[in-house]
Amino acid sequence: MRPASKARSRRNWLVIAVPYGWLLLFFLAPFALVLKISLSQSALSLPPYAPVFDWSDDFRAIVEKLQALSFESFAGFFNDSLYVDSYVSSVVIAAIATLLTLVVAYPFALAIARSSPKVRTILIGLAIAPFWTSFLIRVYAWITILKDEGLLNHFLMRIGLIDAPLGIFATNTAIVIGIVYSYLPFMLLPLYAAIEGQDQALLEAAADLGASPWRAFLRITLPLSMRGIIAGSLLVFIPAVGEFVIPDLLGGSDTLMIGRTLWNDFFVNRDWPAASAAAIVLLILLVGPLLVYERVQLRDEKVRA
Amino acid sequence: MARTHSLKFLALVGALALPAASASAQQQQKPAAPERTVNVFNWSDYIDPKVLEDFTHETGIKVIYDTYDSNEMLETRLLAGKTGYDVVVPSATFLARQIKAGVYQKLDKSKLTNIKSLWPDIMARLAKYDPGNEYAVDYMWFTTGIAYNVQRAKERFGNKPLDTWDIVFRPENLKKFADCGVYVLDSPEDLFSIALNYMKLNPDSKNPNDLRRAADLLGGMRRYVKKFHSSEYINALANGDICLAIGWAGDSFQARNRAREANNGIEINYVIPREGTLMSMDTLAMPKDAPHPEEGLKFIDFLMRPEVAARNTSITNFANGVITSRDFVDKDVLGNKSVYPDQATMARLFTVTGYDQAVQKIVTREWTRVKTGK
């Protein structure tokens, strides 16, 4: 091998090492810790589970402790419908919210992509502007808007559209509104990127051939933006399934979501193994849609190549 | 006490994430800056803020003050270890369990000069959780009862008194309040013991069947309850967002005071139901790994000073554990039978012990069933 190519291959290796190192440190290592806790037993001690591995352990101690690990916490899921109910309810709420976010974000993305470059910068800036304020405070603001004595109900009653408060606050509707609002930019930006890159000449050609704007949209713009739709939907859906803050603040006490069930296991029952096991199952369930996305992307790239 | 919702929640989340980092940062800075600090983790709205300033003014010790609104939040942090806090305020039932887990250090009584002014009756009740009163002293004690909007209650019940658990446990009564908003503490320990007592069972029962029966009774409230939450009801009552809450005495009177300050025409009252209710105690304790034990003891001693304890009680409407402080407590607060109950009421107050791991899982599961129906 010539020295130049050797140096290049070393450089390539370094470039790859950085993201892999990142994943190892911030994804795999914490995952291993959580996995280990999920196989432990809860105990009234510091920390509240056993066994605890120690740097000073000799080989025999490590083997003994490894033997103490078990899948008991995972078995717990099948004895109680609570976990399945929580998962299902989380997925349903997240799916509805993702769909609504898409419906709201698409016209926005289209408008941004079709405006002049100067206006475009301003519009994108506006879409990202809410990030300058804390997420918590923005969700809190929705309480003031949605509650029975809040801005929305006062306004609707003032203009005579309703006689009694709508009672949105502390319901699943409020959670969906909160998710749509909070995650809108995550949908908007991939959509914008997908639409903006499209060749305008295609639409002109469609018009020349007699297609109505709506037909041109359905046949050209929408299919070409599918990657943006999938990326945006995943970016909204995945965190929304595990969302805790929005249901806690805007939802009612009867809202069952996996985030809250995890919270109960962890904070109320002090059962870290059960909470960790639930987290791992959640992760496995969410890896599914991610793999689908990955395959779609790969196929896309192959088609292009 | 003009604290808002959002600030409180931020404090809570901040408490979860930041103090360990900030505490360790302080330790690192120590050699450079000889400034003395004490890290305190207390319930939200549970102190006269000026007391903290006065402590710093008098001793030169800076107070790093964080807040939480549930025992579970505190316990999780304590069990994870290395909280960086010197003084924490667990409720007695949680204290007992945490002592067993080895979370706390014994208090050096020789450093607590005000220990002689503690209330013997309260400390005796506390000894049930902390035998010999070795690890903790009482900070405040209080009851769980019914807080309500006086006008709304009058519209529904006329002049009938609301001092009975029938109001919340009989659906035909609670139904009348559903349209104006009902909140219930998200605290299974309070609600299960109260329900058990209402059903004439032992409020301290750990029998799964008893707990299930209590859950059936509590679950009857769900249709009419807007939210189960342990701190939002203060502002919700004061704003008129809700008209009835199962809440803690001091918090309910804080709601009354906030409504008065806002001058919004809302009058809040709180009653101890005549069937009797749970008496709870919050205590001052020091984690084993407290980074500033000396300053922590100084802070605890300061809070036990009769004049200081009285100021905290006057502001929070929670009775404190220092008997001689009663000479300094605001006359209205001292005369309030719901804050300082008379002997006959005191006799009807019960205390309960904490749940062990197995019972806790049953209670949490049943409580989820109460709240969600699933």
C-alpha cells in the first residue's frame, strides 16, 4: 500500500470512529447498564437493587453475581395487562398525534419551500423560534390556554360559539394537541427539505400536459416527498410514544401511557428492575419502525445509484 | 409565596437533574472559595423564604435550596445515593423505610441546642417511625381533609357542613361537584388509609383484600374527579378552576390565602372530617453522605428555634413540631382548629406505617386501577 492511501485509510477510520465512539459511549454503555438492572432484583438498599457489581470484585464474586441475575422482571409483563394496555394506549395516542402533525405541517412545509429565498429564511426561523423557550414552559402555557377557565374557552364563550367550557384540559385530546404543537418543527423540517429539493420543472411539465395542480401534487410532489414524510413521522412518533411530560401536564389521571407506568415502577414502587425491563421492551418495540425506515432509505439509495 | 405552577414544576425537574452536578461543582470550588454552604431539599411552598436569608445573614452559610412535591421523588434520589444534599424533609412513613435502607446518619444532638423545645407528644408519635428519635426531628405535622370553594359548596349543599368523608365517598354527593372540578391528592398512602378508616377497617391494614376493598371505594370517585395530583390543587382552588379537593391542611389554607391576595372573591375553606383522618409528619433528616454535615446541623437547629419555626408556620399554615413556638405563631393560624386541632379532634387522628416492597406493589397497582379503571 502506498503511504498516501495508508494515511487516507487511517483518516477514514478516524471519521468512522467518532460516530461509533459516540454510540458506544452514549447509547450502548447506558443500554448495558439498564439491561443489567433489568436482570437484577429490587432490594431495600442503596442502590435499591441487587446484585451490585464492584470494581474490587474478584472473579468468583463476579460469577456468583452473574448467577443471581434473572429474567423475573420481564416475566412480570405477562402477569398483568397493565403494561400491554399502556403500550397500546401510548402507540394509539402517538399515532393519532403523528398523523395530525403531518396534516398540519405539510401545507406549512409546502408554503415555505415555494416562497422566495428571503421569505423562506424568515419562515424557517419562525418555525424554530419556539425552541428558544423551554419546552416545559411552552407545555405549561397550554394549560392556561386549554383549561376550563382558560383563554380558549373564554374566547369561544365570548364570541358565543359555545355555552359551556369544552373541557379539553386533562383529557387525551389535550395530550394530542400538546404533542402536535411540541413536535411540529421535527415534522416540518424534513418535509421542507424533501419538498425544497424537488425540480420545479416537473410541475411545469405536468401543467403543460394538462394535469390540474391537485393532480400534479398527488402524482409528483407527494410521492417525491415520501422520504420527508417517513423521516418526519418517525421523528415525531418515536419520542411521542415514550412522552412523559406532556401527558403528565396536559393529560388526565385516567390516561394510561407507558411513560407514566415506567415512572410508577421507578419512583413509586422503587422497582428499578421492572422499570428497566419495561424500558428495554419499549426500546425493542421502537427499533422495529426504525429498521423499516433504514430499509426504505437503503432501497432509495440503490434506486438512485 | 407568589409562586407559579411553572416555576414549581421547573424546580421539580431541576431538582431531578441539576443539584448533584451543582453540588459536586461546589465541592470542586471549595479550596478557592472558603464560602460555606448548606444544600437543602424541601417540599415546595414549605418555608418562609425570608428564613433562608436570615440564616445566611446570621451564620454566613449560603443556602442552596431545591424543592420537590412528592416523597417518591425524594426517595428515588436518596436511594440512588450521592444526592449532594445536607438536609432533606421526608414524611415519617418514608423516613422509617429509608432509615432501614441505610440512607441517613444519626443527628448529633449535642449540636442541636433547640432540641429541648420540641413537642413531646409529636416526637412520641414520630418515635413509631424512628425509634429513639435518633435520625430525625419533626418539621411540620398536619392532616388530610377536604378543601372546598365556599360559594360553590353553598350552591350545592346549602348550609350543611362538609366535615364528613360522605361528601367524597358517596357518589351522589361527589357528583354534585363534578361540574365545577374535583381534585384528589395523588398519594395512595393518604387515600388508602382514609378509605380503610371510613369502612371501619384498620387504617394501617396491609391485608391485600382490605386494600382491594378500599380501592373499590376509591375507584367510585374516578368519574367525578378531574385530576389526581398532589400540588396543583393549591392554585386550582385559588383560581376557581376547581371547587373541591382532598388535600393537606396547610396547602388548602395557602390556597385560601392566595385567593384573598388575588382579591378574586373566592373563599376557600378546609375541614377535618369527623370520621377522623390521617395525621402526617414531615421530618428533618441528614443523608449519610451529606457533604456539609456541620452546616446541615446548624440549619436544622435554626429551623427548630421557636421564633423561626413560628414564622414558617404562620406563612405555610402547617403546625410545626416545636411546642414553644406557639407563643410566636400568628394568632389566626394558632386559633385555626384545622391547623392546631383540639384534643377531641386529635384523638380521632390516626397514623400509619409505611408499605414494604410487596405491599407497595399491590398498593401502586390498585392505585393505578383507582385512577385509570384498568
